[in-house]
Amino acid sequence: MSNDTKIAVITGGATGIGLETAKLLVADGVHVVVTGRREDVGKQAVAQLTQDGGSASFVVADMDVPDSITALFDSVLAEHGRLDYAVNNAGLAHETVAIADADPVKFQQMLSTNVTGLFLCLQREIKEMLAGGRGGAIVNLASIAGLNGIPYSGPYAATKHAVVGLTKTAGLEYSSQGVRVNAVAPGAIKTDIIARAISLGQYDEQTITAMHPIGRMGQPKEIAEGIHWLLSDKASFVAGAILNIDGGFQAK
């Protein structure tokens, strides 16, 4: 690997939207560090990413554990000495119940991963990009639930509203220093999480589909394409933005 090779970190990068984003970046010649809690799944992802000559590695990291986040970035900087791109993709979605019936413990779990974990990653990513003197680009995973009220998803919506607030503020604070921070706000996407929730009867696929004027759920790669663009120099004038990729949901 050349000293000029750009380095990206994607939390929750071993499956779904994270993995599809990693595929696009390795095709650009970026070395991608994917993270997750399951080492076996991470190794499978790296095998996919490197089979055609791409450069990737996996680091076990749990966004619910601050020391694990610290260890992740310590490892990346020790190994590669730089950080150019980051995608804060890891997140949890528990329960589909009305707020009065929501489990406070599950709400705290979502807050810990979706908000505190992302916040700690964002802090470290910004600091390393500033210290490197090259700037960089960061994309956070928000949601249509971060821009709207979504019945029976109140705790999750609260965490994603927090992501939107962090993104907009970081975009204001650091874009003039060469670090662009943006987010994507996906609609319902056919990921393992959604598929599992449908199989358990937590979501009704027809109801979800009907929420989107385009008439279907999205695919992980469609979100990855938006993330890839926001990370690229093609989006060099974009900072603090929330890119809706939602099949027309927000236009209603």
C-alpha cells in the first residue's frame, strides 16, 4: 500500500449499506477499514472487498463501548497514519411501539449506540482529519425518522434527530477547516434489520412500501451511491447537508 493511499473507516461496514459503500470506495483505490462486533462477518466482508484486488481490513469495534471506539481509531492511526474518509453507519433499531409502551432499557441502548457512539466517532474523526492537515469527509447515517415523526418509532426517531443536529452543527464548525460533515437520510431499505423485523411481524412490508411514493423499498447500494458522492470531491461545496434518499417520502 502506498503512503498516498487514502484511508476510510466505516462503522458497521461488514453488511448492508456499509458494505455497499465499502465496495464503491475500494474500487476508487481507497483502503477501507470496516468495523463491527462479529469477527466472522467482518472477515467475510474483507474477502469480498479484496477478491478483485481491493484493499480492506476489519477491526472488531462496539459502538456501545467508548474504549472500543478509542481502540479502533488508535489502531487505524497506528497502522495507516492518516484518516481521509469516515462513514458512521452502525446503529440499532429496537421496537415498534407507541412511546408510552417503549422499553426504557432499549431506548438507552439505542441512545448509547446511535448517538453517543456516533458522537465519539465523529469527535475522533474530526480531530484526526484536522491533525493530518489534509482535511477529509464524513458521512453520518440519519434517517427519514430524523426529519419527521414516525409513529411507533419514537425512541429511534429521537436518536436520528440527534444525528441530524450533530451533522448540521459539525458542518458549520469544521467545513472552513477542510473537514466536510454531511448525512444521508434513507427511507426504508431492504437490509437484514428490516428483513428480520418483517419476518418477526414487527413491520408489514405492504405498509412500509406504501409510505414511499416511488412504490418500493430502497436497496443498500442506492444509499451507498449517495454516501460515495458526499465523500467525493464532486460534493466539495456540500457541508452540513442531509441528503434524502427516500423514494419521495420527504416530498409528501
